[in-house]
Amino acid sequence: MTLYISKHELLKRYRIAKDTLISWRNKKNFPEPVIKAHGRSSSRYGIKAVDSWERNSGLLESLEIEPLITPHK
């Protein structure tokens, strides 16, 4: 299982601009990056924290996106 998702992957997943992600962190309790970007690298966010935030915020339903973490059967 992947542990992190990059900022670029999140922007593409949600179809949002970087400023929107920053706003969500400030106003909607979006998780802080676990690994902060330096230079040309991209910040990384914990998959479990982002998955939990998506489920609790209703984003999965409103954007009709698949969960980041799917339960094993």
C-alpha cells in the first residue's frame, strides 16, 4: 500500500488549484503534508489522513471519486 500522495496528485484528483488546497488546509482541516517540499520536489500527504478527510468531508460523493483506501475483502 502506498503511504503518501503528492500535492500534484491531489490537485489532479480534485481538479483544483494550489491555492484551493492551501485554503482547505486553513479553513477545512485538510491534513498538513507529512513531507514538505524543498526545491523542485512536491509535498507528500499521508494517504490515511487524506482518505479520512475525504470521507468525513463528503468529497467522495460530491466529486464522485473512488476512495484512496479500499477495504480488503
